[in-house]
Amino acid sequence: MRGITQVALAGAALALSCTAALAQKETADAIARYRQLLQDGNPAELVVARGEALWKEKRGPKKTSLEQCDLGLGPGVVKAAYAQLPRYFSDTDQVMDYESRIVHCMVTLQGFDRAIAAKNPFSGAGQRQTDMEALTAYGVEESRGVPVNISQDHPKEKAAFDRGQQLFYMRAGPYDFSCASCHGVTGQRIRLQDLPNISQNKEDAARAFTTWPAYRVSQGTLRTMQWRLNDCFRQQRWPEPVFASPATVDLITFLGVNANGAKMDSPSIKR
Amino acid sequence: MKRNFTSPLALSFIVASLIGCAVYTAPTREETLQVVKGSFQDRGIAKLDRLDQSELQVACSEVALTGKELPKDVRARLEKQALATVKLPADGVYLGDFKQGERIAQTGVGLQWSDNDKTVAGGNCYACHQLSPQEIAFGNIGPSLRGYGKQRGNSQAVLSYTWGKLWNSHAYNACSQMPRYGDANILTTAQIKDLMALLLDPNSPVNK
């Protein structure tokens, strides 16, 4: 009965609050509480465990594990590696993000065909996590609490940032949208979803970068940074970014450098 | 004095290498565009030609990137060009059904690769604007449109302006963030009439 009275009272209070702003604030507060409740028991832990097992498993034509994969801190070093990616790699003469580098190691160490290693990187809603997602979850967990430290020393790292910045502001497609259409002003929302100002607000950029990959409750699956960009471009009405393509690495470099110094806190859990 | 033996040749080498470091030049727009175009692919209805930017898209991207304002003459020209695209309703009827308008304002699908060419697109107005009072899940990228018609009335000037804004928002603000619902064939003329009614019909919840 007490619950019903509370609901009735809350309903009456809501009806009395004649401004939409108040009702909206209450909704936003409820969403914030919901997010807080989700923090306990993140299903991403299971994905991390599977990723670690996959990392150590002898796979591919060469029947080799990924344990000698060089993520930028030397062969076999996973600890703190995610937090310094994307970076320049002299063996490929390219700037690579974590997911591109995993593809690279699957090709060079395990002997997979590149097309196979980069195929279907994202799971469907509620489906089993892909190997790429599991390996990424494991990698980022090994950087939890590590400050983001993305280098801008190499000219190719600088060029990646600059192209990423240009791409961020590039308006195109039938809706004329750029990344900045939604992520260029502080305090903006789509419906009730807060939008981080990734380009100009250090705090927002840090929170966004350090909380991907994330377990998406609404989709029942773990999502990576490459997926985050992919789904933004879908809503931007652009064509599809090729998984691990140069422009995606450029954009992640731009986002990452803006978050330098903030501590990684991922896999996180989101709505 | 004993370390003072730097030859002019060595000095010029040092200067040259310092300059070499300092002259890192950022990739040009064209160079970036080439990398971007090589990094995307067709998917469903979302084809690569969507990356071919219009003059307005190029100009407004530059404004956003640099923070500089559009030169006055460029702004005037782009707005004039946008205004010229606006097709006013041939039958002279501007207002459709505000109930349909509310549905169109609520719907956000259309023109994504997850849609197809049979998908009836929505306007997704609530993503950015406040409209009817009963919908509290509204965004704030655009201004509140609550009471839009009540404040402005239904004069021909208001009808033409509002129609033009929905058809091609750049007609009145060169670098507006709002999609060109008519010009880009996102919504049909009938759908735009319904949105007009949502905004301007005295019986629409927007004006209650």
C-alpha cells in the first residue's frame, strides 16, 4: 500500500509541476539513479574473461596465441597498452588504434587472412560477443585506472590528430551532419540523452573516451570504440566507415588526445 | 672560448633541422578528404556519394573547424541560393493535420543504412526541440518551439517563413544545424504540411 501511495503522490506531484523542465529534471535524475544501480555487476566481466582466454589460445593457420602481440609497449605487454593507443608503429609505418592492431597481430602472428580477421567485428543485439569485442574488452580492462597517454611526437601521429579534427567538423550527407552537430557544444541533449562536447570540453572528452568500450544494457552486448563511431555515422546518414580504416583511427586519435591525462575506466556500463 | 668552434656550416645545419621540425604542415582539406573517402563504403541506401560535399557544407565545415565567421558576401549568397530552392505548396494550403505532425515529430528514422528506400522518414523534431507540453523527452540543440503559433499568428509572412525554414533552414541562417527537410527530400510536401499544422494550428498541443 505504501508503494501505491508513493506512486500516487509522485503522480500528483508530477501533475502539479506545471513546467516541463521540472518533470524533465526528475526523469533525468531517475536515469542517473538507474545508471548508478547498473554499476554493480557489469556483465562485461564475462566478456573480459573470454577475451583473456582467446588472447592466450593458440589459433589461426599458425596455431599461435596473441601473447607476443606488440601493442606499442613491446611484445606481450598488454598492461597499460590500451591507454596509449592509437600510436605510430614503425613495423607498419602507420598510426593504429587497439582494434586495428589486433587485426594486424591476428594476420602476422596467427596467419589469419586480413579480410577474415576484420570481418563482422560487431555483434548483433543480444547475440554472442564477437572475438574482436572480447579481445578489446580484455585489453581495455588491463588499462583500468591508467591515465590516457596518446603520443603526438611522431609527424604521422600529428597528422592523424589533424585529419581527425577536420573530419570531426566535416558536414556531409543528406542531413548535413558532422560529429560536431551533436558533440560540439556543452550541455546539449538529444531527447534526454546528454551529449558530451568532445571537441572543446576537456571533462566531457575525458569522460567519453575513458568509458568506451562499454556494456550497453539496452542492447545486451559490449560495444567498442570502433562500434561507437560506426553507429554515430549511421545516424549522421553517412555511408559506413570501414572497420579499422585510417579515418576511424584519425578520429579516435583526435578524441583520445583530447582525453589525455584522464584515467581509463572501462569496460563501463551504459544505458 | 674553447667551445666556440661551431662552424657556419654546422650552424646552418642546426637551423635547417630546427626549421625542418617547425614546418610540420597539417594535412590540407583535400588530403583529409581523400583519406576519409578511402575509409568509407556503401551500405544499403547510404552510398559513398554522400561524402561529396556541397559548397555550403564545405563553407560551414570550415566555419566550425576554425571558429571564424562566414564572410558577409558568402553568407548572403548561400542564403539566397538556399531560399531559391524553397517550393511553396502549389495548392496554397500550408497547414495539414497536426496529429499526423506530432507523429512525424516523434519519429527519427529515415535515410540511414539501417533504413531502406521504403522507410517513411520522420522529422525527429523532438531530438532537438521542445514542442507539445506532454512530451518531456525533448532535446535542446534547437530552440523551444512551445507556443510557436500562439506567439506568431498565422499571417502569410509567418506561413512562408516557417515553410521555408522547414524546407531549407539555410535560407535564413547559412550554417543552421537543421536538416533540409524539403530540399534534401527527407519529408514529403504532405508531411511538411502536417508539421506546419503542429507548429501553427491554434488547436495543436504546441499552442495550448
